[in-house]
Amino acid sequence: MAVPPNRPARPASPLLLAPRDMPKRRTGAVAGRAALLHAVAHIEFNAIDLAFDLIARFSALLGDRGPEFVDDWIGVGADEAKHFLMLEERLASYGMAYGDLPAHDGLWDAAMATQADLKARLAIVPMVLEARGLDVTPDMIRKFEKAGDEAAAQALQTIYRDEITHVAAGTKWFAAECEAQGLPPVPTFQALVRQYFKGNLKPPFNDAAHRQAGLLPQFYQNSID
Ligand SMILES: [Fe+2]
Ligand SMILES: [Fe+2]
């Protein structure tokens, strides 16, 4: 089985900073919107690596279902690359490029913490972090619409629609893993979140989008107290 590197290759920029050292992002102003697009581009950049790390690290463990797993996550990885390129284009409309601002260095932590357990990886990355994207993206879309940046609002709308399918893929493979191991999905998910996710799951949740992805409300109920 292939073992991917612990940290994927990174371009010389952006400068990666610890979350506490990140400059405060302004909102409303043009520079604030550009900084927001830069932050989302960085998330998408990491998401490309996360999709392919998942394939390299875990597909060989899935036996007969390996090819289906690879197909699903190659599709996700292709979406993430498309998202990154769309955001690069939007950044260019602000006279900026990816790498012009510092970026958050904590995004790979979840990948490292869960590198030995497929269930944990699926619980934390698609079912918590990408689901969180579904919670916050509608507000972001409204922010860009209000500012008259229709192109950015549309790019985020495409991302939002695609991310529902990523959460769905995560939820589907999580259920398959639980079934294979004879584990009940909801309590297993909640135990993994407690073990691997730093911080709380923050409501309000976008229940409608979670549901569309098959992530039923009971997964998040009483999960973190
Ligand atoms: Fe994405
Ligand atoms: Fe995604």
C-alpha cells in the first residue's frame, strides 16, 4: 500500500502561520472580501490534498469496494481543484493571487490526527469540516451579493452545491465502514468527534443541507457538550 507523505508539498507562498498569528480579517471593505476569498482558496487547496491523501492512504483497505471508493474521491478531488481555480480567478479580479496573503497552517492537523483510521478521517473531514462549510457558505454568498460581486457569489454557490455531494460521500463511506465493523454509526461518530475534533460543533447548523447529504440531525444531537 502506498504511504503518502505526512505533509504534502506546498508552494513557496502563502506564508503559513499558526491560527493565533493570523492577522484579523476585515469584512465589508474590498480588501476584506479579497482576504475572505484568499482564505477560502486556501481551504480548497488543502481539500485537493485531503481527497488524494484519502485515496492513497485508505483505498487498498477496502477490498472489492476499493475502485468505487477511488472513483468517489477522485470526483471530490477534481471538484476541489475546480473550486481552487475558480477562486484564483475571483482573486485576480481583486488584483490578487493565491499566496499574496498569509494562510492558516492548522488545516492539515485533522488529516494527521486521523491518518491511521478511515472512520475517524471521514467523521472529521467531510462530516464535520466540510459540513461546516455548508453552514457558513450561505452567509458568505449573501455578503458578496450585497457587495455587488455576482461572480464571486456564483462561484461560492457552485462550491456550496458541490460540497453537499462531498459530505454525502463522506457520510456514505462512514456508514459502510461502520457496517463492516459492526458499529452503530451515530454513537461511533460522536465518540470520534470527541476524540479527534478540537473545539465544539458550533450551531446553527444548516440542517437542510446536512439532510440532503444524508447527514441526519441525530449525528449532531448531543454530540458535544
Ligand atoms: Fe471545495
Ligand atoms: Fe469539498
